[in-house]
Amino acid sequence: MNKQLRKAVIAGNWKMNKTPAETTALINEIKPLVADADCEVIVCVPYIDLAAALEATKGSNIKVGAENCHWAASGAFTGEVSAPMLAACGVEYVITGHSERRTYFGDTDVTVHDRTRAALDNGLKVIVCVGEYLEQREQGVTMEVVRSQTKIALAGVSKEEMINSIIIAYEPVWAIGTGKTATAEQANEVNKAIRELVGELYDAETADKAVVQYGGSMNAANADELLAQPDVDGGLIGGASLKAPDFAAIVKAASK
Ligand code: PEP
């Protein structure tokens, strides 16, 4: 992290876990542990838990996000939820392009772009996920893959939106939920390349201000080392975000 240039952001991605009652209980456990955080703290929860999360986080420093949104405002899309619906509930953030959405639910670079655009158009802040599969890393095409995913997601995103409303999460797919963390150097190398791409697409000021997280088995034990890297501006946390002490330890590491 470079705290002179950027504020770190720690976001939990709860995936398909927790009922509304469990959401209230977990947030009530997290709240006092992160109350003095010197970083942004977000919990991204299943749609069904958003109301409970918004209620439980009232008056606290924890922001609430959804895990996905549709690109259309409304219509015949059974089972989907739109960006204006999320905004109307008071949700502030949304994740787009998570590798589980790309792998299991057919999300493509183009639909990730469209979801991101819809979210921005409705005043939401977006955590855009990018990252390579293991075979792609082994084939030596990590940078091409990540650059292309990022470039397509950001097409048409203004400089102001990029600075104020976009967080990019570099999440190597082979490190998500596997316990295999990228080394701090691997994480920083790709995060730096993403920042350089933002510089090419916008300018040096935007690159300096861009928040680029790392995600992939970040936990209480490895957070310090990952977050000490100059281009790692926080983390998107899956498994460890479901345990209040672990999530709080990562927030503490980002607050140093
Ligand atoms: C994620 O879901 O974005 C993630 C990084 O998961 P985990 O921390 O469990 O690898």
C-alpha cells in the first residue's frame, strides 16, 4: 500500500453463505473489531442478506455491497437483480466479474463490462474482478489476460468514475478458495501492471489514485506481507471474511 496516494480497501465477499439472522450476528461481531479501522471496510453479501446487512451496519464504518448485478434496469430476467434495485435499497458497492460468476454462470468480459456500466450509471461503486486461470499463468499469458479483462471492463468509464467509483481486484483464479496464495511479489507484479494500464488508459494521476486490491486466499497470517507491497491497496476476502476475528485481523493489517 502507498498510504500517501491511496486509502486501502478491505472487502469481504461472503459468496453463498449466511442467512439474514446469521448476517446480523456476524456483522455485530465484526463491528467493534473494526471500529477504529484506518481503511475502507466493506461486506459484500448475498441479495437475501442485504437488508439485514444495511440495518446491522447503520451508524458504523462498514459499507455494504452486493455480489453481482444485472446489466438491464428491469425486464424478463428471472432470478436476476438490477443495479437500480440495489441502489434503491441503499447498497453502495457491487462486485462484478468474480471468477465464480465467469466460471459457473457464463459471465464474459463483455457482460462484466455491461454489469459494471449499469452499476456506475446507478451511482454504485464497483469492485471489478480480473484474474488468470492456472493454465494461463503456466502459458505465460497472465498479463495479456488481465490487461484485456481490465481494458474491456473499463471501456467507456470516465476518469472521474475510475477515480471515485472503481476498485479493481486482481484475483488469480488458482488462488481463490484453494488456500494457495500468490506470493507477495506475484500479487504486486500484476497489481502494478494493472496500475500501469490505468495510466495508459487515463493518465498518471488516475493511475496513482486507482485502488487495486489482491484477492485469493488472503488471511490473517499472510495479509501483512501482501498488504506491505506498494501496489496492493487492500484485499477482496472470501473464506476469511466469514470469521470475524480473521476479517478484523486483515482490516488491522490494512490499517497500519
Ligand atoms: C473471493 O471470493 O474473492 C476470494 C478471494 O476468496 P478466498 O479468499 O476464499 O480465496
